[in-house]
Amino acid sequence: MGRCYSDTYSEGGYYLASAADKVYLNPEGDLEFNGLVIEATFFKKMLDKLEIKPEVFRVGDFKSAVEPFLRDNMSEPNAYS
């Protein structure tokens, strides 16, 4: 197929380069892998068992920062953002 060379690879760049037979990285280059998966922790069930009700004030159309305290799973807008 061919060879691929870069000074920097991210997850997407390396994934694209993986179609080549050989992948090369500059010895002083960068390899940035943050991961392809996210894992979220939700606290709603624990708060329910402890009979704690969080008070949340939201401003704007959509804010996902408080979802772990109010939901058992990610909302659709948060899951695909």
C-alpha cells in the first residue's frame, strides 16, 4: 500500500495512517493519544439512596456539567457532542 510519515500524530491522524503498510514518526515528533473512549460516572442513584436532592441553576440552552448528579446516563446531546 505505501508508507506514511508525519511530525505529529493524533488519534485521527494515526487512524488514517494505519491504512499504510508502514507508519513513521519523526524522532522528535509528537504522538498525542487521549483515547477513543470516554467513561462517565453518575451519582444520581447514590444521591437518591442518601436522600440528597441537588439544587441546580442552569443558564442557556444546554449544559451537561450537572448531568452526573441528575441522570443515570448521558443525554443524547451530551453523548454525541
